[in-house]
Amino acid sequence: MGFTTGFLGGFTLTSAVLYLTISLHTQNRLTQAALLRQQRSVLTNVIEPPAPVPEPIAREVPVGLFEMAKDRWNRELEGAVRKVYETDWRRVRENAEDRASAVLEKLREQK
């Protein structure tokens, strides 16, 4: 191996080792800096918590005729369902049987 070849080989090897070392060192410093920023943020938030974000303001949109009709329909439907749900069906059946028997008694008396 000649002088030039040995010199260039040594220079290439040294340059590669230096480049990899500096690259690794730079990556480590960037990671450490990110961790330090994160820890500083956590500690700052513990000591001085950030101000609470105000709730968004509700937007009021005027309703149209179609929406008013839908709301009225829904109220009527809810009322009908509630009435059916709250009805005592046994009492309704008994009242219907009493009326039917009263009508039959009247019809028998008329004959």
C-alpha cells in the first residue's frame, strides 16, 4: 500500500468516524433539549396552571317555518305517546264493558 492510498484511507476512516460521532452527539443534544422543554412546561404548569379557556358562545340562529312545524309535530307526538303510556287500560276496558252491557240492557228492555 502506498503513501497516497494509506493517507486517503486513513482520512476517509477518520472523517467517517468524526461525522458519525458528531451526528450522534447532535441527535442526543436535540433529544435532551426536547426533554428539558417538556419537563420545564410540566413544572411551569404545576406551579402556575394556565388560565381556563372560556366556553364557546352559543350561536343562536332564527328558526324557520319548517323548524317550527317540526317542533310542534314532535310536541304533539310526545303528548300522544305520553297519554297512551299513562293510560290505565284495564279501567278503559272495564268502562267499555260497562257501557256495552248498559246498551244491551236498554235494547232488551225495549223489546
